[in-house]
Amino acid sequence: MTETAEHRSWTMSRVKSKDTTPEMKVRRLLHSMGYRYRLHGKNLPGKPDIVFGGRKKAIFIHGCFWHGHDCKRGARISATRQEYWTAKVGRNRERDAQNVESLEQAGWSVLTVWECELKDRVALAAQLAKYLGGPSSFGLPPPASSGRSS
């Protein structure tokens, strides 16, 4: 069945930019690892999906198709309006690079997590832990005392 231009436009307009399935998977993983963070840095270039303000670290979670990753899914081009989609993804890549550069110039460290990387949860957890270091104990109660004094 061939989709009409109007239906395709309607379908694409429903694609979310926040709280996407890949973003939610990364957020749940980070939380399970003990990390606490802020969402959608409104005052930062590109509005990173996950922000660790005290660490000056930002994470973008990119869909492979939308942001032109070099994996199999990212290399796909829509069968309809190929010129449009090639240009659109190219602009997205340029914008992403500019946002990363702006953040780095402001002293931030940036990590991009690609949708295809979510398949291997163990490898992703290791990548996140390496990037972030240990979770902060800030805001957590002190360890329980054994009751002994020295």
C-alpha cells in the first residue's frame, strides 16, 4: 500500500522529540546504576536529553535514522522523497556537531548514545559508567553506623 504525502506527514509529525523509547531505556538504566540527573537542558545548546550539571556532562540519545548514524539503520534512506530526507538528515548531523562543539567550548563533556547501542545493555552500562565515573552519594543518607566507637 502506498502512503499519501498527507498521511506520511501526519505520521512523521507524531514522532516525539522527548521521552522517546530509547531515551527512557537509557534513563532507566542510569537510574538503576545509581545516577541522578536532569532532563532536557533547556539552557544548553541542543537541549541535551540527560544532564549532569555538577559534573558538566551531557548525554544526547540519538535515533540512528534521524541523526544519520553510520550503522545499518542509520544508512537507510526513505524510499520516498530521497532528496528531502538526505538533506534533512545532513542538516541534523550539522546541527548535532554544532551543539556538541558549543557545549565543549563551554566546558562540558558530551556523550552521544545511539539507538543501535541499546541492544547490548551490559556494554552500554559499561560505556555510561566509564563516561560518568561512579554515581554520586550526594543527597543519600550516610551509611548506617555499626554502633561502635573508636
